[in-house]
Amino acid sequence: MAKPINVADYRASAQRRLPRFVWDTIEGGAGDEITLRRNRTAFSDYVLRPRPLVDVSRRDLTTSVLGTTISLPVMLGPVGAGRLVHHDAEPIAARAAANSGTIYCLSSITRAPEELAGVADGPMWFQLYIKPTRERTERLVRRAHASNYKVLCVTVDGAVPAIRERDTRNEMKPPVSPRARFLVQGAGHPVWAANFVNARRRLGLRGASEPAQTSLRDVEDEITSTWQPISWDDLAWLRDLWSGPLVVKGIMRAEECARLIGLGVDGIVVSNHGGRQLDGVSATIEALPEVVAAVGGKLEVYLDGGIRRGSDVVKALALGATAVLIGRPYMYGLAARGQRGVEDVLGILRNEIDNTMALLGCPSIADIDSSLVKRTGDTATARAPYPWTATPDGDGAPAERAVRMFS
Ligand SMILES: Cc1cc2nc3c(=O)[nH]c(=O)nc-3n(C[C@H](O)[C@H](O)[C@H](O)COP(=O)(O)O)c2cc1C
């Protein structure tokens, strides 16, 4: 088995290793998956403009995120479904991030915040979905604070559950209870199945709000209560409650920025939830410039969605992002090779960022500026089919089959 050499290889390997219903849960997007595809393809609409004749014999990828130094401008974003991929998804991701010198953000719907305290010595963020009552939210936020998470990252694009048709077709509803098709699909992936069965036996399934929750009904309540409208009032209340840095995830336009600055928010993640919530939204790389302009340097701006290459990271930084977050790419690494896979995905991106910086003429992250990237105005690529996206009932486009070299 050849070793994956890029994120696309890891993706192909992950697809082979996971049963269809898990793969679709991780990979899928909302509606027609237009935004999912666009997140990826829109990067092609931005071309790089190399700055020659710069001494790039030494490069430095370190940067600072809300006062924390990280060794590359890529963080691991919150992924609530990681335990479908690997029973130890979150501790593995936390350790991989720490070993790679970056930040891991724990999703609030997968584990209690206390569970990760002490598993790794790197800095961690805690992502919050607001709960149905302020009492429940406050309890969870206080526990995150007591568990030493540095940053509270509030997700604001989940007012209602998204319509994800892959999950509908697979009858994939939380909690994952045995269903004939899951057993059949799982049996075809014995390594995954052994891991999953082991997870249920050893850990039980727990929601994040209440560490004592163990029944499937509790978990269902936890997950179905995830999708709640969150208002400006709620955000102002959270700002008062949380004394540390506050990041808002899910901003896609300029209009909200002044009010976020006024509230004392410290960072914004330009995010459309990886194309998993509202389909038809623009790609995040397209939304980034207007948010950066509206913010005017008064808070930090990050981007997630569609990052698969180091050059994507550099384009986001050139357009004003302080750093990026990834979701699916580290799930691919996790599915393919566990912790080594997550670390390798970060290593691959690190190497590609380094190479892009060298060839662009940037010895350091601070040298990456807007002169290095230009939008071509050619939106044809944004409309083209995304070659990696499987059709709901097929086994993928020809290009996708071609990259399935690794098992
Ligand atoms: C399977 C899956 C589960 C996710 N769960 C959460 C979550 O619990 N909280 C959250 O804020 N975002 C969640 N996201 C969104 C990611 O944090 C991130 O915005 C997105 O994955 C970025 O796009 P990318 O996958 O193309 O890198 C999830 C994404 C995926 C793929």
C-alpha cells in the first residue's frame, strides 16, 4: 500500500475504509452540495502572483492566534461526528494538534469538556452550540472555563438542522443505533467495525452537556438540541459570561462586523460550515475579503471550508486571514491512519505552505500580502463539477475513481 502524499490521497483512503453511511456523514453537504463544491473550486479563481528576487533560503511558518503562537497557520476545527470515524477521535486530534504545534477546537456535541483536559499539552478551543435554555448553556460554558479551554468559539450558523440528503437517504439520524444497512455496510469494513463496537462497549455514548449521560435517549436529546437559533442578545450575554477570548464562527458578510466589534468579540471564522448548512452560500474564500475589509484589523479573521492544499492556506492569508481551520482533511487522516494520519495531513499542509511561500517570495507569514493573489474573474471553475464529490447513488466521478489508489 503506497503512502498517501497529499490530502486527496488521504481522502481516497478514508473513503475506502469507511462504511458508506459514515463516509456520507463526513463528506456530505446540504442540498445540492453547490456550496460544498464551491468552497473547493473557488480557490482556483484566485491566482498567485510570485514576488521574485527575495532571499527565501530560510522560511518561518509560525504565527500568532489570539496571543498563542502556532507553528503553522492551520488549526483543527470542531467536528462533532469524529467518533463515527474512530472511537478516540477527539483525544487523537488533540494530541496530533499539540504534537504539530497547533490548536485543536473541541466540538460541544461530542464529548464533555472535562474529557479532554490533560490528554494533550497544546492549547485548545471549545466550540459552543447554544443550548435550549440559558441555564444549560451557562453550565456548559462554566465547565469549559474550568477545564482550561483558552477560547470559546460560538457557532452561529445552526439555527435549524440542515437538509443533508445523503444522511436522509442513509436514514442516518442520531444516535447511531443498529440498523440492517449499517450492519451490512459495517461488516464490509471490519477494521472500522471493530473500532466502533469497541467504542460503544468501552466508552458508552455520552453527550457533552452532562457527563453522566449514558442512555441513547440522552445522546439523542443532546444532538437534536444542537440546532438552536442564537440571537444578538444571546451573544452579548455570552460575552459577559466568558472572560477569555470569544470567537464567532459562521460569519459570511460585512454587515455583522461592526456590531461584533462593538460587542467585544475577539475573532471571526468566515465559515459556511463546510457547505453543510445553507446550500447556495458563496465559497468562504469569496466572502473573506469583504469581512476583512469591514473588520479593518480590529479583530482577527480566520477562514475554513475547502482547504485541501497549502496554496489554499496561503491564498486565504494573502486575502487577510490570520489562520485557517480544517475539518474533513483531518477526518480523512484519522480514518486512514489514526493519529499518524492526522499528524501527516498537518505535515503535508505544512510542507505545501512552505513550498508555496518559498516560490512566492515569502520568508515569513508576515510577508504574505494581498499583492500575491488576484481574482481572475473566471467563475467558470466555481461552477464546474467538483471532481471529488461522489454522486448520491453512484461511486463517484471518473476523476474520483482515478484517485482511489490507496486502501
Ligand atoms: C462531519 C463534520 C462535523 C462537523 N461538526 C461541527 C460541529 O460540531 N461544530 C461546528 O461548529 N462545526 C462543525 N463542522 C464544521 C467544521 O468545523 C468546519 O466549519 C468545516 O468542516 C470546514 O470545511 P472543510 O471540512 O472543507 O475543512 C463539522 C464539519 C464536518 C465535516
